[in-house]
Amino acid sequence: MQNRRAAFSLSLWLGVLGALPAFAEVDLRAVVKEHRLSNGMLWLIVERPEAPVFTGTIRVRVGGADELPGQTGLAHLFEHMAFKGTPVLGTSDFAAEKKMLAEIASVGDRLALLERAGKGGGDEAKSLRDRLKALTVGEKKVTDDNALATLYQLNGAVDLNATTDKDVTSYYVSLPKNRLELWMNVEAQRLVSPVLRGFYTERDVVTEERRMRIDSSPGGALYEELTQLAFTMSPYRWPVVGYTEDLAAMTLESADAFHRRYYVPSNAVGCIVGDVKLGEVVPMLEKTFGAIPAADSPPAPEFSEPPSRAARRSTVHFEANPRVLIAFRKPAPPAKDDYVFDVLQVLLGEGRTGRLSKRLVLKDRIAQAAGTFGAPGSRLENLFVVAVTPLAGTTVAQVEHAVWDELERLKTELVPVTELEKVRNRVAADNARSLDTDSELAGTLSYAQAVIGDWRYAADHPKVIATLTAEDVKRVATQYFVADNSVTVDLANPKAEPVKKGGAK
């Protein structure tokens, strides 16, 4: 019966989502409504009645950039824990569970301190691990880790998920319109009072995730080296998933303190898009999220990243095919130059039509793929990255020379009017696609508000792009695409023949 219900629910959602009209021509400033609760939490509401559904998105302004040295991975780990439930959801006997949690915290945190001190292999640590395992088994007898997901599934939810990046932690789901109050009750409770069930088990899951995504992944290892080399003080230099040593020493106490510090109403943004009415939504918000006590907003990351005065380069040795990343430090939005980089990303790296692919893949035939992307976040000064996978028999020097040749062209030749117009249209089209569905619109608006500080950035982005000129592209290329602002990392197979390294002109 449950499988038939899920199949019917999926068919229903595919039908209504496919029926939604494009939202590109709508003036967002005219349809987005704001409501700020007395505790400081801002809500964005868009009435979109084309289908009897809604998407709810909550973004907490905390990510890897907010962690302290020695506590990397905590934001991502906490995102995992937010699915474990509340004192009401996910337990059959919270009074008994609470006692177990206290003992689990005591044992687990003592073990974590031993790991931090490098004594994780001793007899005391072994004894604590055995005790922790027994306590975890006991806790599972009164808990259900899947209670939240099951509740949502039984109420017709799709796309229940969460993500953590350097800037924000995001929680989202789509539901039938008549489940709006249910969603508010559940999300308000897990925002204010999540129960950190199975913390140490989940910590091991994240550790394995790190092993798969970075330690055992050539792409992950190369990207981690890039961010560590590009930044010296910025918290953008360490990985969102965290370092293995930090994860092993993570404590329940630190996770609880992290929640109290960052998961406060004034540090969160909520967005509801779909078949809702503002007059009905606001009273529900006041009753649920509005009941959360106000608290001071956490301070922004404090650091002083020195300017780049020399080209930086590193090689990662990995038994895999070669690849190269060339990055340039750039300002964060809403700086005007960041808009120009949006144009450059399409001009240089958008699929087969990008200049890099035309040159390296189609013309010179020295690369399998060539493209661009932004990393690792948008709140702080970040990176514009060129990524190239050379063809077999091609040296790193060859692909680097070709990349720099294309970058130099931007400094000496104005982009033709017709090419620039195509690029601007493509940027506008990509922006329009980010507004097509309820979930995409909710994600776009809440991200702009949480990360950039104003959802209107999403509304005005196409207008700013339309004003950019070939002279703007040339100016930005001349300023940023220089050797002293470059960071290059390449992946070399230690079992392959050595290749000659290239470099900036």
C-alpha cells in the first residue's frame, strides 16, 4: 500500500511540476512579499497558484566558513543531525532517551578528547569505544532515525533534502498545499530543538563521506589542494566536509554549542513559493516560527586575507588521468566585477560553445573537456576557476599555454558585439531557468537573501548583465587574469611518464 501511495504521489508531482508556466517574465519585485517575525527571522512568500503545491526552503546563514580551526566539518555534520528528529518526533520514550544521551555525550566526548590528544589507540580509548557502542545500541531501542522522513513521505512530500556549503546550510521540501501548517510545525521544532541522536555514528558516516569524496577521489583531492593553496587566512581554504582529524575529535558539546550560536531566528531566512495566500501564511508563521525566542545574530567570520603577490602552484600525485585547475581570486557579489565574471564564465566555459572548449577541444584537440566554474562560495572573496582535462599524450604545459593564450586575447581584443550579445542572452536564460519551478524560485530567492543580503539581487541580475560592455570584459580580464593573481594545481599520475609543467605568461 505504501509503495502504491508513493508511486501515485510521484506521478501527481511530475504532472503538476510539468504544468507550471515559465516565471522569467514576472517582475520579482512585484510578487515577492516579505514578513519579518518579531524574533528577527525574515520570510519571503510568493503566491503562485498554478498547482495545489508549495515548496518550503529554510536557509541558515552558517557553513564551512563559520567554523573555527580544529572544528572543520561541524556545519555539515550538524546538517546530518537535523534529520534525526525532535523531543516529540523520532522517539518512543524521550525521558529515557534523554538519560542515555547524557551518558553518550559524557563517554563520546571523553573519547574525542583522547583522539585530539593523539591517544586514540590506547586501552582507555578502546574501553570507551566499547561503552559508546553499547550505549548507542540501547538508544536505538527507543528511537527512529527515519521518523521525520517517513512523516513527510506519508503526507505526499517530494525532494526532501538538505545541503551545506561554505556559506549556508539549507533545508527544503515540496508538499501539497494542505500540509503547509504541518511543515511549519515540524521545521520550527527541528530549528529550535533538534535532538542529536546517533551523533557519533553519524560522525563516522561523514568521515567515510570525506574518504570517498576527497581522499579516494582525484577530483576531490585536486579541488581541496586548490582552495588550500589559494587562501592563507580565509575560512574558504578548508573543506566543507572537514578534515579527518577534526571529525575524529568532534564532540557532542561542540555540536550543541554550534547550534545555539548559529541556529537562531535572526540568522535564518525562510521562503515559501506555491499555492499559498499571504493572509493565511503569516498567522501560521507567527504561531510556529514566531514562538522561537529571539537571540543575538552570530558575528561574521573574522580574518585578514593578504593580497596575492605571486603565482602559486602545486601538484597532486594520484593514480588517475591528469587534469589542471587554474584559478584567480575575485570579489564577491554584489560587486560589479562579479557580474562581469558571470559573463566570462559563459564566454569562456559554457559547454561546446565556450571559447576554451572551441580552442582546446575542437581546434587544438589537446583536451577532453575545458570549462569554468566559481568556487568555493559567495559571501567572501572567492575564485574563478578554469578546469581542463588533457587528452592522452598532451602535456600540462600545452593546455596551460592554450588557456593563457585565450585569457590574453580578452585583454587585447574587445569581444565582438554579436558574441557578447549571445553570452548576455545565455546568462539571462540561465537566470530565467532558476525561476521556473517553485523549488528553483524558492532556492534562488532564499540564497540571494541569505548569502548576498538581499533577494532583490536575483530580480536585478539580468538588468545589470544587460548593461555590461566589451570594455568591462577587457578591464576585468586585464585586472584579474595575471600571473600574480593565479593559482594552478595539476594532478599527476606517479606511475606515468613525467610531464613538463607550464605556467603564466
